[in-house]
Amino acid sequence: MRIIKRLDWFVLKSFLPLFAMTFFIVLFIVLMQFLWKYIDDLVGKGLSFDVLGELFFYAAVSMVPMALPLAILLASLMTFGNLGEKSELTAIKASGVSLLRVMQPLIILVSAIAIGGFFFQNDVLPKAQVKMWTLLFSMKQKSPEVEIPEGVFYDQIPGYNLYVKHKNRDTGMLYDVMIYDVSKGGDNATILLSDSARLAFTKDSRFLYLHLFKGEQFENLREQRALDRNVPFRRESFLDKEVLIPFDANFNRLDEGGMRNQYVGKNITELQATIDSLTVRVDSIGRGYAMDLQQTAFPIILSGRSNYPSGVGGLHPQTGYAGPENTEKDTPKEKESRADIVPLNVDSLISALTPVEQGDLIRMARNNNETRKGENQFRAQMMRDETKTIRRHEIELIKKFTLSVACLIFFFIGAPLGAIIRKGGLGTPLVISVLLFLVYYIIDNTGYKMARDGHINVWIGMWISTAILLPLGIYVTIKAMNDSSVFNKDLYVNIMKKIFGIKETRHVPVKEVIINDVDYRKARGMVAVLGAEATVWLRHNKSPMGYMAYWNKGFPVRDIMRIGGQADRVVEYLHDSRNIKVVDRLNAYPVVKRLWIYRPVSKVWLKRTLCWFFPVGVPVYLLSLIYFRRLREDMSTIVKTSDAELTLMRE
């Protein structure tokens, strides 16, 4: 029991420092991404370091859901990669401890982190996001610092344009100053010209104080109108003039109440309550719109009367009459009152009007339709906005759970992968982690946007990344527990060679030490049999088989594999020869293996289907002709090499 506890403590000590390091590194990276995204809203505002520090703190807290899964993935990859690279994992497995048992303390730890992540998403993150977005919007609305350049107009003061030809940076004096006061509009601007001026802020930082020296002021005496040609104005010369320009340079925090009512500032209970109330509201508004539309478009239908069944929209196909018929439920008085009703012919009524009246009627109908169209479009936009708000709340509700699930999935991907690749450090684990996280982020972001825009259901869009990565985690965990060679390069190379039929060359080195001498009489017999079988095969396969024969029979696979096996046995036996020329000649024997193209399918019904399905059958048959030609070349090489070996062994 003590060994198991020490093992658990050993795994935890290996994981925790790496997890802390990777978490803060990843958090710093995503925080820098946030900074570069909003750098234009922060620079040049004269913000104090405590305000910027507060913003970065809340931004870092808001970035935890993005940094935590990646940190778990990278730390688990590095932990088990280090254990595998140092053969510690091999020693643990050799002592009878399974990989799942080695992962057990980390499974418990990551499960605790996932549970903590859920409460973090529900309780801490909404408050942090409210404060972060409130600070950010407050910073966006703050006026920038006044830094008037030389030789160009400065328009960062609302309602004013300032021009300074030259500045004395030592004394703060401004020379050749022009001020355009356009706060009342460009056609009613007030212009001030000054030889020099001083610029400062008032004590409360709500006004710019300009002290002008020796200049002139021009302003209109009344507001200029579009038809005015001559507008009286006033010209004033001054030696000393003081101007106050409204310019609030203070940092004013916005109220957090507005942001707290948004979806980012609510927990699960508040989100669910908002979703329920908005759903009821949308349903009631939708029913109201539907009833209003029916009453406006089909008032007679909703009045409870029965219309002609053969008409379109409740109208008679010939007369256009939409009046009621007698029904069994009607009283005798109602039936008698309906007896005097005569169907109306709408076409005859319209044709009886004058052309001017017909045109007025058509214009009236068109205007009525345009009005209804605009009203319906406005209502549809209102409904879209309401349903979009519901979707945003549903997305935020599901997000409370996705972080916890993502932490578990990334751990069950990272730990088995680290045990398989057995590479520690920051090299290979970092590359694999970044690639996997990019795939996860792209899928998750795509699902989020599709769910936000209403293209797919919200729960599908928010869980699609989890549904894709979960099978990968199960697969690599099973492979790691069974010590499967998932990342064995030779395994995939051999599979590709088998699929595409890539030719292999033999490499038969000369042995320095030979234990079993070769019986050349037996060897000559083996080589002679090999050459004879290859010759017989060439004699019976002079030309490629036809299309139907290929799909019905295929290549003689048994003969091909028998000759290939015989060639391998000859090479293996003669490898012990002391004759260097004989051993060197063995490299000329081709490697003959069974390829899928020799007999693509074995099922009779599938053979017939592919045979008659020309878009598939014909290209495969044409490809088989190339492999048939190559196979004949291999058989010819076997015959020539066998003859050469017999000659060398007789010498």
C-alpha cells in the first residue's frame, strides 16, 4: 500500500509544477491576444496603471476558460512524455501497474479541477466579465489625451479643430494658432486666430483652458440658412483672450447594472429564468402577430362564417363572393336573412369603374400592401432580435458545462498520447498540444457562430467540438492501455506501401561471422526451382487478362505468393554463403508481395457490381495493367538472377 501511495505522490509531483507553469504561460499568451485586440482603445487615453492593472486582472480571470483546457492537455502530455522518455513508465508497467492505475491520481485531480471550473464559470466568471466589459467600455468613452501636433489640424476635441504652426516644448507656448469652433455646425463656425497661446486643463479636468495673445475672432451674428447669401458677422481684435472648451479628461466609470443584466453577467439560475421569461414573451408576441395578421388579411374567415370550399383564400372562384352559406347549426331566422344575399362579381365591379378610379384603387391596394409588408418586416425583425437574445442566453448556459467536460477530454487525450509518443520537454508535446487545441478552437468557434446565428440548434453547436474530440480521447486511451504502436512510423509506411504497391529493394549485407555453412547442392536446387517456377509463370501470363476475366478471377495470387516466398527462402539461405559475389547478387531479387490490385474484392455480388459500374471498374482495371507489366518485369528479374546465381555457384 505504501508503494501505491508513493506512486500517486510521485505522479502528482511530476504533474503539478508542469500544470502551474503551462497554465500561466498559456494565460499570458491569451492575455496578450486580448491586449493586441483592444490596444487602440487603451493607448493615448492617459489611463493610470491601477486602472490598467484592474482591467488586465479581470481580463485574465475571463480568459481562464480558454487557458485551462490547453494547460491540462500540455501538462499531461509533458508529464507522461517525460515518464516514458526516462523509462520510468516502462518500469512501472513492468511491476504490474496498469496505465489507468498510474493515471488514477491525476484523474481525481483533473475531476476536481473540472468541478471547480463549473463553479468558477457559474459564480466567479459572470462578475469578472461584468467588471471587465464595464471597464473596457468606460475606457472606450474616455477622451484621449490632448497632444496637438505641429503643422496639421487636430480634430480629437469634439466640435473643435485646432491648428498650431509651431510649439516651444520647453515653455509650452503655441505659435500661429487657428481655432475652428464647429460645435454649432460647419456653416456657423467661429474662427479664432492668434499669434501665440497657452494650453492647460482646469482643476476638475472638465475644460480646456486656452489663453490667447494678440489675435482676431470671426463669428456669425445669426445662424446661417441654406438660402442666405449675405449673413452679418462680427470681427473682434484682441490682445489677450481666454477660451474654455468643454473637454472631460476624467476617467468616468459606467454603471455595472446595465452589463449585469446582459447574458455574460448571469449564473445558471438567472440564465434559465431569463430564457423561460423570454420564451413565454416571444410565444405570446408571436401569437399576437399571427392573430393580427389573420384578422387583417382574412377577417371573414375569423368571423366564424363558412366560405365556398372550392375558392382560393375563402373566395368563390368565379364570383369572388366570400359570403356565408346556410349550415345545419343556423337558426331559421339566420337562414332567412341570408336568402337575400346575392353573390358579388368583383371583376364586374372593377370594370364598372372609370380608368382614373381603377388606377386609384390599384394604387391604394399597392400602398396598403407596402404598408403591411413594412409592418410585417418590422415584426419579423423584432422576433429575430428576441430569438437571438434567447440563443445568446442558451449559449451562455451551456458554456457553464463545456469547460468541465473539455478539461476531462483533454486530459484523456494528453496523458495517453504522452505515454505513446514518450517525448518530454516542450518540443513535441507543445506542437501536438497546439495542433489539437487549434482543431478544438476552430470547431468550437464555428459551432458557436452557427448556433448564435440560428443556423443549427444551440446544443448541437456548443457540444459539437466535444462530440468530435471525445472519440479521439477514448481511442488513444485504449491504444495506450494496450501498448499499441499508434505513432510507429514504420507501421504507416508499410501500410502505404501495401496500398500503393511501392516497390521495395533488398539490402542483404555480407555477414562477418558465419555459423552455418551453405550446402551449395541444396542451394542450386532451390535456385533452379525458383527460376523454373518464374519461367512457367511468364509462359502462362504473356499478355494481360481481359476486363471480364480480371473482375471474375483476378491475378493468380497463389502462384505469385508461392514464387515470392520461394525467393525469400533462397535469399535467407544463401545469406550465409561465404562467396561475396553470391551474397551481393541476392540484392537483385525483387520483393514480391500480395497487393490489393491483384484481386480487389472476393464477394461475387461485389465483383459483378464493380464490373458493370464503369466509373469504378474501368479505372481499377487500367491500373491493374500497370501492375501486371511490373509483375512480369519482376518475374523476368527472378529468372535472370537465378541463372546468374547458378553460374556463380558452379565456379
